[in-house]
Amino acid sequence: MNRLSISQITASLAMLLLGTGGALMMGAPPLHIALPILAGVVVLIITSGDAGLRPAETTLAIAAPEQTDITAHPDFPSLLEGISDPLMLVEKGRIARANRAAMRLLGAHIEGEDARIAIRHPAAAERLASMAPLAEPIMIELVGLGTRDQRWQMRVAPVGAVEAMRRLVHLVDHSGTHAAERMRVDFVANASHELRTPLAGILGFIETLADPELGKDVETRQRFLKIMDGEARRMQRLIDDLISLSRIEAEKYRTPDSAVDLSELVAEVVGVFRSSHGERGRDVEMDIVPSLPPVLGDRAQLSQLIHNLIGNSVKYGRPGTPIKVTLSEGSSGMARLCVADEGEGIGPDHLPRLTERFYRVDSGRSRAMGGTGLGLAIVKHIVERHRGRLDIASTLGKGTSITVLLPLPADDVAANMDEKKRPSALSGTMS
């Protein structure tokens, strides 16, 4: 059904009123006039439809304000700063706005600059300089932005009308994720290599001994069995260290809460080396400051830490030179454990990587001495779990000194630890 306009409805009502007035003037009965009028009104209502709403809609449409530019809003700068990652608004190839994170990465002068100059990367320049409409966000991997090893993911998304040529550029630092993945791959490769080498040797010797002719030579058999025993024990040490490292990493975020008498523990480990490592073990010297309060720690892990540090000095220190183990109270309320030897020392280019898994300064010498390449990696993770600090200092031709700082408990915590220790001491005396 066709709808009537406002003017047609008005004209119809006027004609209806004129007809009604004429009928009354001619003396027609009111009832005969009322029924046609009522029928006319019903017809007008049906045919008018929603025409009565049109003026209101027109008025609202006229009164509606024009859409404002989001970049002109006073809160837009705050919105940019609310994102901790570098964020930029690029308009027609130039950086219109940038937050502080972007300025720290690319320079404080980048606003108003050509985006290709600010982000000096071929893949980024190609995308930012393009004037083609951008239907959906795109992702680009950038390497070397900021520093040589940094990796970023750049997300470019269209903003506003197509003709405005605006792009929102968001940079996310993926350096940590990439480094973790690289470490995982290196770890698997190194662990496989470390296990495969002795296993191949053992299998080769077994095949030789299985030969009826070669197996008869007693001297050869004993020599092969000795090598096989050494390789098997090397694999066992490696597996033990891998399991230990995995366990320490699993407990990394759980702070130890047991009282450990570090003085007693150091003396115990030094005693083990003096009695079990012959002449070299007797080179281990100990200097412990008395009355040092206990630390909050994991006794088994701290024992492993001390064993690894002294064991490294025994292996790599010059024979006949002292290995000095010192325990004292360091600065800032921390216990200071230092193990120093006199040996060949370590070059400065190797120092930053000593705590990496399987990293060796001299691979051949380390393997010959039974090292797994995991000792200092284990030490580092134990120190991190105990919220301590590890420092390694070395001078070529003079020796190496490794210092571990472990936090001492606050006075009230130390007092509670002393209270907990007293009953056990009394019960031990009574028994």
C-alpha cells in the first residue's frame, strides 16, 4: 500500500472538515455524519503509516553532530601512553603521533618524520610507504631494530577512512621468546651430542668384545672395559646433572624457607674434598667467620653449589696451589661465599657465557676431566632460586675467583629460626 505524505494527509483532513461543516449546515443528522468521518480518519491512519515520524527523524538527523577525529580527542595521547610497547600513528607515510616507548626505541625526533627513516628496515619501509588501501592488519618480523640481536613483530593496522591513509604501528619485542627458543634448541642438540658420543663408544667396544677372537685378549678386554666404565659413568653424571638442573628450574619461583647453617655446611663439604681427593684435596683451605647467622635455603642445593665451585677449582686450578674457600658477612646483610684458585684463568670473552649450559672454555680438557658443562649453570640457577648474586672474576695466568652472595634473614626472622632450632638441639642432647 502506498504511504501518504504529510501534505496529502493535511489536505485530506481539510476536505473532511469542510464536508462535515457543509452537511451540518444542510441539516443532516449528526449520526449520519459521524460514521463517514470516523471511517475517513481510520483510512487516513492506515495510509499515513510512519509518515508522522519522518519529521522527527529528519530533525534528529539534522541535529546529530559530525563524527569527530579520534586523534583530536584530548585523551588520545593518554591512550597511546597507556600501551607499554612502542606505538605510532602513521599518516600518509609520516609519523603523526608516537608514545614515549617508541621515542625511546627510535629517537625523540620521530614525530613528523618519514616513517621509512624512523624505522630503518626494508620490510617495514615497503609497507609503511605503500599508498594502497589496507584491508586488514599485517604482521612483519623485524630483526636488528634497536640493537643487533633484538627481534620485533610489527603490526600495521588501518585507522579511520581509507582516504586518510592512516596506519597504527605496534611493535612487540620478541627477543626474549626467540632467545628462549634458541636456548631450547641448543640445549636439545648439545644434550643429544653429549649422550651420543659416549654411547657410540660403548657400543663400538661391545661389538669388539663380542668378537670371539678379539675377546680372548685379556689385556685388550680390560682396557676396553675400563674405557666403557668411564664413558658410562660420564653419561650417568650428565643425566644426574640434567635431572638436577630440571628440578632446580622447576622450583625457581618457590623461595626456600629452611634454616641452613652455612658455616657448618661449608666445613662439611671441605672435609669431604680433603679426605677424598688425595693431594689436591689437601690444597683446599677454609676461612669461616664465626657467629654467622643461618640463611634461608635448601640445604641439598646449597651443598651441591659448594661442591660444584670447589670441584671446578680442584679440576682447573694449578696442582700444588691453594684453593681458598672463604665465608664471611658481605655488604647489605648478605652472606659472602668465595672460592678462589690459582690457575690458567679465563679470558674476558668467555666470562659472560660461563653459566650457559654445556659451555666450555676448553672442551677437550673439560671432557678429559669428567666435566659435563653444566656445573656453573646449576650454580647460577641455585643462586637465583635463593635470591642471591653470582660474580665471576678471572685473570689470565693468575686464577679465577667465584663469589656467591646469599641474603641473610631479617632480625625477627633470624630470632624465629633460633627459637625453632633450640628444641631440636635440646632433644639431641637428651638423647
